[in-house]
Amino acid sequence: MFKALTHILKTGEALIFPATTGAAIMLKSILLLGLILDTDHVQLLTRAGPRETWWNFPFHFGFIALFISLGFLFKNRARLGYLIGLNLLISILFILDILYYRGFSAMPSPQTLSQTANLKNLSASILPLVSPVDFLFILDLPLLLGGAFFIPSWSRNAARRPGLCIALVLSCILLLVWRPIQDVREGKNLKFTTYSKYNSTFTCRVMSPIGYHLHTLYTAWSDSRRLRLTSRDRAEIQTWFAQNQEHLPDTPHKGRFKGMNLLIIQVESLEAFIINQSVNKQEITPTLNRLLKNSLYFSGFYEQINEGMSSDADLMTNTSIYPIRTGSSFFLFPHTLYPSLPRVLNAKGYSTLAVEPDEGSFWNWVAAQRSIGFENCMDITRFKNDEIVNLGLSDASFLRQLAPVILAQKKPFYTFTCTLTSHTPFILPPEHQELTLPESLSQTYLGGYFQSLHYTDKHLGIFLDTLDRAGLMDNTVVALYGDHEGVHKYLNKQVSEVQPSEPWWQNNHKRLPFLIYQKHLSGELIGTVGGQIDIFPTLAYLMGLDEAQYADTVMGRNLLKTNRSFALLRDGTVIGQPTDSNHETHIRKGLDVADRIIRGNYFRQ
């Protein structure tokens, strides 16, 4: 009797550290959910668990118990080392999760976390995302380390087998039984609604942060392989493209720019809310405002990028295919072939060139652009790095060096390029800050954003004036848009804290400016809702290209000849007015279709 009691006590002592570690990780999981669902960090526990989320917490703990159980495979201090290492690893992972979420309003995937080559020079962009509350994720580690060192009973081996059994049984019960109980309670008839393809926050809330990462590890493994398309896959893709077409009469815009050169400029972090706005009686984007007088301006244009960020904008602009749902299309599938805008123009005798002020390996963009169909690509190695600002070559230097390249290009040409300086964290050297801002703005990220876009806007003006003085702009059309949101994507909370505040800067609602400029064109405002996926068919129509060459390969619409006014966002949200519920289902299905097209290299002959 005494020996049995002693054994029970020793077993209980040896279970203290695993139980404490499990409780600490569970609290961190709740904290992470709170930070995700309450971006202002003022109602952490109540927002971490709306009623339906609290009901999921036992299921969440099942994943933790599973990992804790593995610790009982080790003896003595090896077990302590495993548990402390597990706690540390999960703490770091949760910190990465919340930093990524603040920047992109989504949970990171394994592909994103593995793309460390794309993180160079981004430390200044990450620091604004850090909050003092993040230190709660590691606050317990010194205490647990101290307990492990000063309390010898925590490293006893008495509970090895009982502990393993207890933890495994608890994990299995919670993981295998709790969700069916939940579904019955909610009347879902045993349908396991544990994840969403389009909403990583929903998946994290239902499956738990740890469950989310285990799920995405599996999907990353399955998605990273080339998909072997079946005849059924191909038939469904063909049907989707057929249903996506509109057969409408032509408009006066058809072929308006036929035979002209085409220059596309993708501007870093350019949001719609700053267009035609002033601070302290100074225009933020005087060049763009001037261009609008001779532009088709699309006022309902939306960001549609996914985890590939700017590279996803490159992809959609030139191919009119949505990016893959998990990871970066350029990074994972740089050699997928597409019937693209450069290919269609090249078939009409155009020379095609893609130029970016970064290394060709960044997001695999050179390899990907060649697969898209550009004859030539130029990266930063082809330019003189005489002025570095933030992430790389300044817009002033890059655009100054780019002008003679374009002037020397064989005509007619299509050139695709982008800017870089206006990337987060929107910190310009003082000598480049030309806006005089009130004190309430001058030291804020919003003020830095205004300064950065004003700088880029200025040098875009100088660049286009250089081309105009050389006589190029009489026969050249310029399409210009933002790659994704900037200050509202990364620093929305800081924007809301600026006082005194102006209503026009409070929320950008994922809108981007998209204008098509030609110096002899009369300006026109177009309210049709669309997004980056629509750039290719819209420009192709204006350039006089035969629609039969691309109509059954583009996922977007010609915004100048359509009865549909909508944009599909990365999370499956449809903005605008689809024609009916069936059409809305068709729109969302496009994300899955695009996934199969890219992963299966559908267009390869």
C-alpha cells in the first residue's frame, strides 16, 4: 500500500513539468488567437474566444497533448530538454505568426516561412510590426528553466510509461472525439468543418495554431509537387473558361492604341486613397494627378495578390491567372508556361522586356518572367548601384538609368517594370523628403508613406518627361497601378492612431489605382469594379489584339466591355455585384481552377 502510494506521488511529481509546459503552450495559443482577432490588443481573451472558439479549446489542447506525449519517450533531463525546446520552438513560431499576420492579414504557410532568401533587407520593415505584448510568448521560459534546474523531481523518470499513456489517450480522445461532438452540437451531421482553403484565420481558430501548421505542412507537401492533371481536370478547366466569357458588342475603345508601344509600371505599395489628395496644401502625387487628365482611370480597382506579394501582381498582370493559394507561384512553380500578354504581343511583332530593380533570384522572378514569355529580362546587375535607399536601388537612379534602355528598345515594344523605394517601412533619407508635414504627421509611418510616394511620383514624372522629350510618348501608352496596399496593409493600426485624423486616410479598403495613359487621350473615369486579373484582357483590347487569341486562357475580364462589375479577393470575398449566386460560385471556383492550372502546367503543349 505504501509503495503504491509512493509510486503515485512520484508519478505525479514527474508529470508536473509536462503539465506545466502544456498549460503554458495552451495559454500562448489562446494569446495568439486573441492577437489575431483583436488587432488593437485591448480585449485579448474575449476576442480570443468568442463562444464558438472557446468550445474548440479542448480540441486545440489535443494537438498540444500529442506533442507533450512524445516527451515521455525520453528519460530524465533529456525529457526536460525536449519539453523546453518544444516550448521555445512553438513560442518562436507563434511570434512569427503574429508578425506575419499584422503585415498580411493572414497566417503564414510553410512555403512562406521557408522563403528566407526573400527576407533580405527587410528588418526595418519588420520592426514596426513588433508589439510589447509579443514578449508574453517567451515570458514563461525563464521560469520553467529555473524550475527545471532547481527542482530535481521534475526530471525523475518514474512517470515515463504512465505519462506516455495518459498524454496519448488524452490527445486521441480530444482529437478524434471532440470535433464530432462539436459538429453534432452545432447540427452539422458529422461534417468536419475544420479548415477553409481561402481563410487561414478561420482554419487557425478552428484547428488551433498548432493544428493549422500541421495541416499546412501536409498541404505544402502535397501542393509542392507537380499536379498530374486528369482528363476530368482539363474538362473542368475548359468549362470554367467557356463560362467566364462574355459575348458582347464592341465599344469605341477597341484597338484605340493599336500599333503603339506599351509600357507597364507597377508601383510599389501604391494605394488609391492618396490619389488627388493633399497634405498641408501639397499634392501627394502631382504626377499621377496630372496623368489622369489623359487617362482611362479605373476607380473600383482592387488588390488580388496572395502570398507571393508583388510577384503575384507580376503574374496576374501578364497572364490573367490567379496565383496559387498557398506559397508563391513564382517561388514554387517558376517554370509554368502561360499564354501571356508578352507572348500575344510578340506574335504581333513586339519586342518584350521585363526590368526590375532587384536581383533576378528574388522570388525567382527572372526564371518566372521567362516562362511567362518575355524575350529579355534585366535585373539589378545590369544597372549601376549608385544610390541605395531602403531595399535597394533608388527609384531616382533606377528610372534615370531605365530611360535610355527603353529608348533603345526595338519598336514596337512592350516593357514591364516596377519601382521599389516606396516599400515599407516608408523611411526616406531627409534629403529626399520634400513634403512639409505638420508635426502630427512628420514622425509617423503615415507621414513616411506620404513622403515615399511623393518621392516615387516625382521621379516617375521626370522619367516620363524624359521619354516625352525624346518623342517616344506620342506613340506609347502607359499602364500604371499599385502592386498591393502599403501603409494600410502593414501599419493600419498606426494609421488609426494618428491625431488629428482625416477621414480620407482612415481606410483604403484594398483599393489600388489603375490608369491607362496616352498623352493624346481625353481623360475618362470608369467605375466598373475589377482587379489585377483584368489588366491583360483590358490592355489587349485597347492594343487591338484579336480576342480569339486569349479569350479562352484569361481568368479576368475586359473592363471596357463587360456587364460584370466585381473583384475576387485572396480570401474568396467577392467585391461588387456578381450577376447572380451561380455566377458568384463560378467566380470563387476560379481560385481552385488557377491552382490546378499552375501546379499542373496546364498550358504546356
